[in-house]
Amino acid sequence: MKKLNTLIVILIFAELIFLAIFFFDFSPVKAVKMKWKTKDIVEYDRVSSIPVLLYHNIVEDNKPVKSPFALKKENLLNHFNIIKDQGIKVIPLSELAGGSAGSISDQKKSVVITFDDDYLSMYRILLPIVKEYKYPVTLFVYTDGISKPGKGGLDWKMLREMDKNGIDIQCHSISHRDLTVVKTNETYSSGKILYEELYVSKALMEKNLDKTISFFAFPYGRYNLELLELAKQAGYKKVFSTDYGPNIITRDNFCLRRHHIKNSYSDEFFISIIK
Ligand SMILES: [Zn+2]
């Protein structure tokens, strides 16, 4: 009986040792203390960046402004004039994304202008202004918001005309829903939501505009790592958020930030963004 007790005690100890080994991570990876070589100081002249401005709706001067992100026409014209007066060059988004935006010193004097969403004002107000100023701008549209001809909204015919006259049309999804809250296995009857929002939207726009769509702006600027990966798979060259801060030109950033412009900005603050 005493022998049996001793055996039980030994077994219990053996079990405890086994459990300790099982639950304790002895892997060699953990034992290696990683020493990342971080750059404390980035050479200042390499942190040169080109601001990407983001506008939304433009309203006629006699109409009320209903959102902090909607600008009166005179407000937009003022910004366009400030850009000109400050000697800043408006470059196409494709130039920035393609990395052909000139030398580092030139980049400080460049700006990219983008607009989001399917406002009719893009055709009625923005197009004549863009023609006059000869500023290359990019407009991100979502396909559900594109109306049938004669229905009073922005339609494909208008978009084709804009695209040929200085407003580069790019993709802003199908439905303008927040893509970060869509699960990858959630489906429409016709297929996966993210596949439609990222890939089918691109194909639809390419068919209707007869051009290659290379850029995608996330609805509400919201994204995650999975969405970045899916956007790469869908064939986009760059995607755009509404995160604040500059883009560092010397990095190969797939997801670029934009400065969301509010109608309350003073001239001084606007100049501080574009300079
Ligand atoms: Zn939008």
C-alpha cells in the first residue's frame, strides 16, 4: 500500500512537470531578444512630402453649406488662387503615385487635389473651374451613386466628359459602405461583398469610362490590413485614406493619406497645409 502511495505521488509529480513543459514556451524564438535597427533620425530633406488635399461637395455661393466638409464656390476659388499665388504646382495624382513627381526639392512646391463622392456639383461647378485653372484633379466616385441619364444626378456621360477634361475619375467602391465592418464571408446573393466593393466596382468603371482604374479611396477613409491586401489583389496601384499627416515620398506607401479640407479653415491654416 505504501508503494502504491509513492507511485501515485511520483505520477502526480510527473504530470505536473509535463504540464509545466506543455504550457511554458521554451521555443528558441522567444529566447532571442530582437534588436530592431530603428532610425531615430530621418534625414530632414528626405521627409519632404506632397500634400494630397481632399474636398467634398461644392455649393453655389447663394446656397447654404450643410456640412463642415462642403465648400462654397468662392471658398474653393480662394484656395485655388492661394495655390497659384504661393507658386505651388498642382500635379496629377498619377504623377505622385507613380513616383515621378520630380526631385526632392521640387516636391515641396507641389500639391495634389482630390474630391470624393458623386455630387452633381462636380460637373456643374468643379469642371468649369478645373478647365479655367488647368489644375489636374482626381474625383473618387462610388458606382451606386451614379445615376441614369436624365435623372438629375452625375451620370456616366458626364463622368466621361470630366475625365477627358482634367478630372481624373477613380474608384470609391460600389455602395459607399464602411468596408471595415464587412466580414469576408458575408455575402450578397451575387458574391462576396468585398469582392464587389473592391474588384467589381473597378471593372464596372473601367468598362464605362474605357480606361484603367488604378486608385481606390476607402469610404469614410476606413481600412484595415485585410482590406489593403484585397485592394492589392484587385489590382490597385495606390489606395487612399483620410488619415492626417504627410506622406513620406521616399517610402513605397501603398496607402496614402489625404488632408480633409474643412470650410472653416483660415487662409493661414490652408497655406500651412500646402506649403
Ligand atoms: Zn465618400
